[in-house]
Amino acid sequence: MAELEKVTGRCLCGAVAFTAKNVEPHFDVCHCSMCRRWSGGVMMAVEAKGGVDFSGEENIGLFRASDWGERGFCKICGTNLFWRMQDGSYVGVAYGALDNAGDFEFTTEIFIDHKPDAYAFEGDRKQMTEADVLAAFAAPPAEGYVQ
Ligand SMILES: [Zn+2]
Ligand SMILES: [Zn+2]
């Protein structure tokens, strides 16, 4: 599928809106304990290869749960907006915050070995364990991909 030049989204209250640039039309799910706690479910993320432009940027709170990652959220309504590497080499915006989520395919689940048995997504797709993720992003600090 073709890359999407611009993808828009916003938080629940509308204080923060964003335009993600150069987006592949698929999303990934992370089952790690940090993403589950942060999101209240699972983190569903769409990679913005061209970065993200924000409006209402002053309303974004940032939280560093690890030495390499940074999580952004709306300080007013609490919507989870993005996970990014602190060095800017990766930014994944929250799939659930997109305006047109229907254009995306669900292609990958990561930290599948951290998923509780109580739920599972239907269908087949690429699944990566923590070890797979660490191997794929071998050089630190990228080994903390979506943590
Ligand atoms: Zn908000
Ligand atoms: Zn995670």
C-alpha cells in the first residue's frame, strides 16, 4: 500500500491536534507492561516517518518511562498521543487518535510474550517476542523500542 503523505488526528478534548507525515498505512500493537499500563489497554501506533506537526503543543505533557523513550499526552484530557525515541529517530502516533483510522491495516504485534492470556486479537499477522524486538533493534538505545 502506498505511503500516506499526511494523516491528521487529535486528542479527546481537541486542545492538541496533529498532522503525521509520510505514514505507512498500517499500525502495530505493543503488549509490553508499560504500554498496557500507559494506554489502559494496548498501545496501537502508526509510524510517522516524516515526523509530526502539532497544534496546541503547549498542552502536551511528556513522560520518560525509560532512558530512550518518551510518551506524549494531552495535559487537559489525558489522551495518549505518541511514543517516540528521545533522539527523534522514531515517532509512533496513537492509532486511536487518528481522524480516519479505517485506511490502516493491522500488521504487527510486538512483545507478544508479555500479552496476558485473557485477550487475543483475531487473525494472523507478524508477532514478535521481546527477544525478537531486541534482536531487530540490536544497537542501544533502540533496543528499548516502544518501552
Ligand atoms: Zn485533550
Ligand atoms: Zn510497549
